[in-house]
Amino acid sequence: MVLVGVVVASMLSACGSGGGARTLTIQTDYASDEFAGSLWGFFPNQVAVRPGMTVRFHQTWTGEAHTVTLGTRVTELAAPFRPQLSRILSTGVVSEEPPGYQAFSDGLPLFFNEAGVNQTAAQRCVAPTVEDLPTDATACKRRKLPPFNGTEAYYSSGFIPFDGVRGNTFDLKIAEDANPGTYLYYCNLHGAPMGGEITVTKDGDVSKQAALNRQGKKEADRLAKVLLDVYRDEKAGKSKYSGNLAGSGDERSVNAFGAINEFTPRTIHAKVGEKVTWTLIGHNLSFNVPAYAPIYIVTPDGTVTFNDALRRPTGGWPGRTPPLSDRGTPPRLVSIDAGAFDGSGGSKSNGTGWTPGDKYSITFTKKGNYPYACIVHPGMIGKVVVS
Ligand SMILES: [Cu+2]
């Protein structure tokens, strides 16, 4: 019986009305072959579907939290900057705040608020009217999502949790009776510039998966280009930051919607007793990293929290104090020396909150290989070889 059910279900997903696929996949964030990092976008950002179809958002896990958030309130508040938004979505560069953006931000739940993770934004939510949206950062009353029909004031996937390489998906089911139209969606952590549009059409053209994949790759490559230009300069030693780097970026990439999370070079060679210094472009240095250090934690009742422990320095290493800048004034750069390290003493981390240009030094006192990582960015790894 179970097997029959599976076969029927997969036949249904393979052939729907008109013979096209019933599920179309959009990449959320993007994994490049060339660098560890993340791209804050949906690839591609346009898709056309029939009522009754499913848009599957498949997230590449890069350590960044994303949501798929839509509804009439979203469309309404985005109206003043919709023309600018199209340009932003097509270039992936946000050089200035579009008109009316503040009202958009203020009028919708943001993933992070002053107290940490805002449960209204971080959990699944459907609010038929604006009045149904909690204003006290608690989770929405309705967290089980019915198919989207286009009349909801607010409808959100909430945090799409890490669920293995083939997981991390959010299925947006479009109701059979959904109103035809174009629906804007966005990520409530990264804001409207990480967004896209779903066109629900009864008789117009429906997207084809192969074309979506091609277009998605094209958009991701375009977004990555500005980041890669900087990264290549860093690898060639032509960057504004010199020496060993933790992270990537300069004025050219600061407005790009993404980040390259790499140590440059990935392998550093040092002699016993040599002091190794990194320039931190944000990021973190962690040695003897625990096997599992989740960035976000979802408790059984659905509460989403940021793993604050990762922010703090550990193993007696000095961190950055104060961690964050005063509003407006860039913080003074610091240069901190962690002293001698021979690989013992368990997990060591210098915490987070570093300002681009800060320096951090460690003196290696014993031969060996010292793998290290940025504890908040998966895939950001390096090695110090001490001989
Ligand atoms: Cu996001």
C-alpha cells in the first residue's frame, strides 16, 4: 500500500495539467565551485506557474538564514520602490536605500530585533489580515501553512533550517483557486533586495525547469562577479589588505548582495616559534573546532535562536571588546596577540564582532598541522603547517 502511494505521488509530481512538471525549483543562496561563501538571492528570481503547482525553494546551506515571505502587505509596502527593486534584483548590487524602504522595514517583521531572533519573522506564519500579525515578537498563531491563494496579508516560510545537503527546502504550494497575478516575495532577514516574483497564470506560459536552472546560474554568476574580482586580487596579493586574510572584500564588494568566506591563503606555512598574523575582514579564527556547532537552533516548540555561544571567545583567547561599533563612527582597528599555541587545550576561538582591518596573532610553538575554521561560516577552513 505504501509503495503504491509513493508511485502515484511521483507520477502526479511528474505530469500535471498540460504535461509540465508540477513542482519547479528555485535555488535559494548559491554554492559556487570557486569559493566558499553565500549569495543572498533567489536563482532565478522570476518564475511562472499555474494554480495548484508548487514552487520549491531549495536552499544551499552557507550558514546564512533565509526565509520566503510574501503576502498583500509585502506587495503594498514594496510598491514605492518596485521599479528600483527590479534593477536591484537584476544586478544584485544595492548602492542606496530605495525610496519607501524604511516604511517597508518598519511595517513587516524582521528576522532579528534588538532582543535577538524575532519569532514572528523566524517561524512559519500565515496572517489573513495585518491585525493577525503579532507586534510583540511572538510566533504567529497560525503556523501551519495552507496553500497560498494570494489573499493573505502575510505568508512566510520562516527560517528554512539546515536539513542535510538534499534538504533545506521550503515548498510553496499555490492553491488551486489562487488569484492570477504577480506576487513579490523576499527574505525577511536580508530584506527586499533578496527577493523575487512568482507569476500565477491560468493560460500564460509556465516556466520550464531546465530554463530556470540556466537562468539561475546566469544570475548567480552575475552576482558573484563583483565578489570574485576582489577575491582574485586578494589571492594575487593585490588587495588593500595584505598578508594572511580571514574573509574577503573591500569598497568594491561592500554593496554586493553576498560574501566570499575564505581564508587567503588557505594554507599558511610557518616555522616553530613564528608569530602568524591574520587581517580579519570580519570573521573568526577557531582551532580544534567542535564537530557540530549549529549557528541556529530550533527547539522542539519551534523557537528559533541564534547560537550566541559561537560569538564569544573560548579557550582563554582574547576577543574584541567592545564587539560592535558605535552608531555612525567606524570603530578603531585593533591588533590583538593571543600568545603561544601548541594545539593543546581544546577548542580555541577568538569570537566574532571583528571590524575589517583588525589584526590577530598566534605564535605556533610546536611542529604540526593546525586546521582552523571560521566557526559561523560552513566551508570557511584553512590550515597552518608548522615545521
Ligand atoms: Cu536571506
